Amino acid sequence: MMMRRKEQQSQQPLFTSTAGFGTEDKARISELTKQVDENNQQILLQKLEIKQLKDQIIKLLGGGNGDGSSMMMMSQVQMQQYMT
């Protein structure tokens, strides 16, 4: 739940007005904002990929039907052993 709050906060614009900035500054802010958006999208894709890989590991170990529900059965230590 705390992570969700951080994600929501990071999605809020850093600057609500660029009135005090010059043209170069506005262009740089726009470029950086675009990079942040692209990075956030990449992070979301990587999180999805990690979840899919974890589900595959659990399925291969015979720990469930691959929907992630069996993740609760494995201890965190066991999961770390298989992930490293």
C-alpha cells in the first residue's frame, strides 16, 4: 500500500507552471518529463515480466497452477534461493 502512494506521488507533475523558465529550460523540462514517463513505463513492464517469471518458477517447482496463488506457500527464503 505504501508503494502505491509513492507511485501516485511520482506521477504528479513536478512543475505546475513554467512561467519563470526560459525557452531552453522549458524544452529541457519537457525532455526530462518524457524520459521519466518512458522510464516509468519500462519499470511497469519489468515488474510484469518479473511476476511472470516468478509464476513460471512456482509452476516448474510444482507449487501450483501458475496463477501466483501458490506464492504464499513458499517461504521468502525459498523464493530467494531459486531467484539467485
